[in-house]
Amino acid sequence: MAETIETRIAAFLNALSDSDAAALYDKVMTSVRTELKPSSSLPDDFEHYSNIEADGPTGADLMDVITCHLVTGGRGITDEKYPRFQLNFNLQKATGEYATPSKVIEGVKPVPWEIKDVLSAEGWESLKSSFLPSKDVEKKPSKVTIKILLHHIAYNDRRRRTGMEPIPAGTGSGTSISHLCDKEKCCNQLHHVRADQHQVNLDRQRCPGMTVLVLDGVIMQVMNCPHFETSETNLVTSPNCTRLTVIELDPTIFSAFNASAYETAHEKYVENKRIRRALPGRLSL
Ligand SMILES: [Zn+2]
Ligand SMILES: [Zn+2]
């Protein structure tokens, strides 16, 4: 297989040390602008929904899980379907070395040099040797642009994942880093997962996500999406698609089936209403 730029980028990211991978993510996140938006439309006031079980997820918990960080721009961020972090190097005729373009915004270092500041010496050398032509190449391009998919940088930060699979070397063979929320511009790293089969990726796009059964603003049950899987040791091997389908239960029908659950839910509902009436403005229950 011919080596593509995507293959080289994947190899570069996978080879970074854990601390360099984390530093790169943190650095990129300081230059990106995002808008927080849930990936499903939800009933009004959903964040105040409580759960019937003491340790069950509340509306606020579920909103947190499904909230996307949608990229709206930022320094070095391209406005593509899948935004990328772009590094530009210009050839300096006098020295034959590459440096960052001379246009400098006051008080702000050019992006590649900011990256140099946060990477280890090894990480920086690896970046240069992965993408810039070596010194002895005669005809060097006058400009080298590296564009790295933002969600690959996010996925590659290993602090929030254990036993992580590396970024796949080539796209098109079915493997990819997929968005659990199906929002292409989402850079919430918890919404990125490796997909090894294209079909799984497509299925996730059509998935309604987690199903939430609700009675009068009280969450009775949360069901995983069909893609959720755990291993024997109870580790999550395939997370939920980060969308919600909220189903409102009919109180008259539900109370006929399960009187005691209805009573508990109703008590919670009354209590929630009382608290919300007593306090002004928005609050978290
Ligand atoms: Zn998302
Ligand atoms: Zn799913």
C-alpha cells in the first residue's frame, strides 16, 4: 500500500508519547472555538429531570453525555466538513530550513512554534521528520502544510481511555475514528471511537441512541443503544451512541401496571416542582 499523508499522520500521532499526545490535544483546544449543543432535541427543562433510582443518571447527567462541542473556528482550524488543525511551514531560501510564515499576530506566537513549546524535544523532532523534507533533499517545496483531523488529535489523547486501539493507518479500508454523536464538527473527545467496520459506522449514524423512559419529569429507566457492549470484566468495549430518544409514559396507563413505581415517581415529581418553584432562575437538582 502506497504511503499516503493520512498514513503518515496516523503513524505520527500513534508514536507520540502519552504526555505529548495529551499536550497536543490541550494546545489545540486552546485555539479552537466551540459551541456546546446536545446531539438530540430534548423536552423543555430536561436538565431538571430526576431519576427514580438514587444512583441513576439525571437529566443533567444525560445532557452532559450527549453534549457536543461543535467547532466554530479558531486559530489554525480549517472550516472543513471534518475540521483539521493546520500547521504551515515556509522554506527559508537563505538557510534551506523550514520556518513558520512570518506574519505574526501581535503577542501571539505562530502555531507551529507554539506546538514546539508544548511537545517534548522528541515529539517536535518526530513532527519535523514525519512531514518536512530532510536537509539533503535538493528540490524542496516552498511551503509545507500539515492538516491533522481534529477528532484524531482528540481521540489520541489517552488520559480518558484505557486499552485504546491506535488510530487506523488508512481510511477506506473500513476502519475510522467515528463520531458517536454523528456530528462531524464535534470535538468532544468522549464522542470519538474507533470503528473497525464501515457497516458499524453506518449503523451508528442511523441509531436512535439511548432510550429514556420518562414519567412526569422523572426518569424511570435508561436503556443502552444496540451498539453498547461490555466485556466479561465489565469494561465498556463499545460505548453508546450519544443521542437520546425520550419516551413519555402515560401516567394513567403506567400507574395501572406498576402502582408503587408510579407513586415513587409522583412523589419525586411533586418534590421537584416544589424545589423549582421555590428557587429563582435555572438550577441543577
Ligand atoms: Zn458530539
Ligand atoms: Zn447505537
